[in-house]
Amino acid sequence: MLRIEGLSRSFGGVAALEALDLAVADGEVVGLIGPNGSGKTTLFNVITGVHAADSGRIVLRDRDITRSTPAGIVRLGIARTFQNLRIYQRMSVRENVWVAQHSLPGVGLLSGSSAAERARRAEVDRLLEAVGLADRREVLAGSLPLPDQRRLELARALVRSPALLLLDEPAGGMTPTETAEMAALIRDFAVPGRTCIVIEHKLDLISETCGRLCVLNFGRKIADGAPGEVLQQADVLEAYLGGDAPDA
Amino acid sequence: MDDIYLVTVVSNIGMISFIALSAYLLLVVGEISFGQQAFFAVSAYGSGIATAMWGWPIWLGLLWGALLAGAAALVVAIPTVRLRGLYFSVATLAFAEMVRLIFEIFTYQVEIDGELVGPDGSDGFRDIRAIYDSNVSAFEYMLIIYGLLAVVLIGFLILERSRLGAIFRMIGEDPMLTEMQGLNVTVYKILAVVMAGVVAGIGGALYAHLATYVEPKIFNVMLGVHALAYGLIGGLGTAFGPLIGVAIDIGLLESIRAISGYRMIVFGGLVALLLIVRPRGLLDEAAVHWLRGRWRELRRATH
């Protein structure tokens, strides 16, 4: 599905990603952890074209997307959420999901009442139902509490049925109960049938959703494998957990 | 006498509404243009030339003026839409001043019935008499202005409910996020600038034919600043916002005798006050959202 080869990106002389290699197979769900500033979000930004790579290659299903525009990459089937939530605050909850359909093939610039448009509206409602926001679909998105805004972002990312889903701290700022709900939502609804990379500090969410775990430190991959094994590695404990054993 | 005055004021409100809607459309996509007066001017001259010098019918002159304004907007849009914020604003201001200065030296006259007709640099362009020659009364012309305004406003209201309108609002709120919904932001911004140019152009063409005389200094930056202020006062949540802004300025402030002479001070103060208390105007997105919600409830209750 996704193959990253020798990917590097630096900001003002500081290497955020350094010769990173990562291959993700079809249907795989990979957790990505690492200390703050280890390059996790930079990796998402480079994959989605927000930042250009300094060197290296990103290949999505045998297609080199290293130099593609963000819009082009989305149309090829990658969707993401953001660590610092990005939603359209001045639009309603329903509109925030609806907007992701605008660039689907066959969608016109007006919104008529054709059968196809009705089906698309029903799809928006179905997604809102699934993430538990159906009863607040007409509320302004900016007025939702943070956990609901994260759920809204997830619904929006799923609108285009992306082949590859990138989740950037989907449970950021959530309580343990909310995190558990989000983990269940990801596991049962978002992930089935697609490939996924999840950045998260909360190891219980990772262990709940991911079959594989990668650890980044200073822009390099220092571990990659089954979560149980990776979390026992000495350098991972040192870099990520300051030497303490994980509680997950 | 009073009736003529009233018709003139109401006509002015109508014509200025076009340039207010034009600036509003760009505010919706998140850009502040100080240059919408340029498209108003291009169309005023262009349509005037078409009717007074080439003998075209008024409707064709209007259409020509609006298209010319749209073309000028396209020329501005291509190099400038990648600029953001202040840089875009300065670029539009520079363009508009350039257009004004070109009209200061633009001379193109032909002899019609022994008289020279056409733009004559800073002396302006006289005798754009098409509506008087075809015996359209001031009142009838006011109806034409409002007929066209209604068409444009309906267009804006359709736009607001459409995916294209949503895309414009998305760009205004977060261009990068919009790009990440698979949309080419640059293309849609160019489209918005061109549409705004056409809308300003309709107003410019109507203005030239009512005034029968245009000169470059009418199209100075103050016209563009007013156009911007109307949206900021009235609100950016709906196309009715800028129209309310126009009505407040021309309809209310100009008609209150007590503040005559201080109008600009009151107007400026009002803009400053609103930018502090309601940064996106009276009818901002939250207000419009609330109103739509009440409207839906009302309709449900009556059915």
C-alpha cells in the first residue's frame, strides 16, 4: 500500500526526518509513537504534501506521490486528521462532513436534489450516526466539545472512503473513558477494510487498534514490530518512556 | 423634487450594493481587496464606450462592461491569488490605482453629430446618454437597477446553499484544510475574483449610465474602502449583510440631517466599533446559523 524510502526533511538545519524507511502492507494498522519532536506529525505532513520532502520517495500503490500536491494526494485515496484539530468552526457539524465530498468525481458545484445527491447526503448522515454526532448535526462545529470535534474530524476523513487513513493523536486531550470510546470507534468502524497509521501517545489506544508498532526518535525509526515486543526494547524504553516499563 | 431626490438615493443604494457584494465575495474567501473600484471603473468606461460611441443597445453595453470587468479581474487574479492577507490587499490596491491612472491619460474620442464623444483623460467621459435617448425615466431605471440586483442576489443565495459557496467559505476559513479535501484552492480563488469582478462591473455600468458622466477620480480608493466596510458592518454570514451595510451608510447616515458633515466620522467610528464587538459584522455566520435554525423550527411548526 505505502512505501517510504530514505525520506528526509529538515527545518532550518534541524532534521525532522532522517532517511526514514517504512512499508505498510494492505490492511495493516500501524501505530507510530515517539517523543515530542521525533518527526511523527512531520511524516504525516510530508506524506500528505503539506511539506515537501528534501530527499527520498513516497510510493502509494506503485505510484510515486513524493511531488504531488495535497489535493492530488487526497484524490489518490489518503485522508488524515490533525493533531491540532482542524475543522471549519463557522460551519455546522453536518457541513463539516459534507465538504469532503466536494471533490469526489461526479459531484457538481451546485447541490441539487438528484438521486445521487440524496445518496451523498444520506452517506453524511450515516457517518455522523456512526461517530455519535447525529443529534447535533445542525450545531456549529466550533461549539462542540473537543472529543466531539475529534470524532467529527474522523467522520470527515472517512467520507471519501480512503484506502490509507492517517490519524494524528485521535484521542489527544481526551479522558480515559473518552479514549476507550475512541479506540472502539477506530477499531470497529474506521479501520476495517483499510490501511491505517495512528500517531498516539496513549498506549492503550495503540494496543487496542494496532497490530504493529513503529517508534521514531530524532526523525529515525528505532523500532518496528509487534507492540508487545517493541515496548520491551531497551532503546525504546529509554527514548520514549524514560526507562520506565509501560503500563499497557 | 423630493421624489427625484429619493429615486436618486435609492438608485445609488442599488448601484453601490453591487460593489459591496463584490468586496463581500472576496471577504468570504478570506481576502481583503482594496481594489474592487477598478472593476467598477473598467465596466463604467467599457459600457459607456459601447453605448455612446459604438451605438450598442444598453443591455448589450451592460453585458459587455461586466464581461470586461470579469476579464480584468482574471488578469489580476492569476498573478495575485497565491498571495495571502496583506500582500493580496496591497496588490489589489496597486492594481486599482494603476487602472485609475491609466484612465487619467486614456483618450479615445470619435465625432458624433459634430461633437467629440468619448473618454478624454482626466476631463472624464461625458454624454453617456443611452438611457435618456431611449426615454427611460429615472424611476424606470431604478427598477432596472433593482431588477438586476435581485438577479445577482438570488445568484448569491443559490451560491450560499451550493457546494461552490461552501468551497468559498472553506477557503476563507482554512485554505490548507480545504486543499486537503482534494480541492484546488488556487482555481477556486481565481473563480471568486472573476465573479467578484463581474458583479462590480454590473454596478459600474449601471452607474455610468445613470450619471451620464464618469471621471477617473470617482474610482479612487475610498470607493473600494466603502465597499469593504459594507460587508464588515452588515456581516459576512450572508449576502444580505453587505446590503444592510449599504443601507445603514447611505440610507440612514446620509439621511440624518443632524449628522450631515460628520457622516464619515460616524461611519468610520461604526466600522471600528463593529470590528471590536462583532468582527464579522452584524449578520455573521453564527447569527445566520441561528436565524436559519429558528426558520426551520417555524416551518416545522406551521406544517
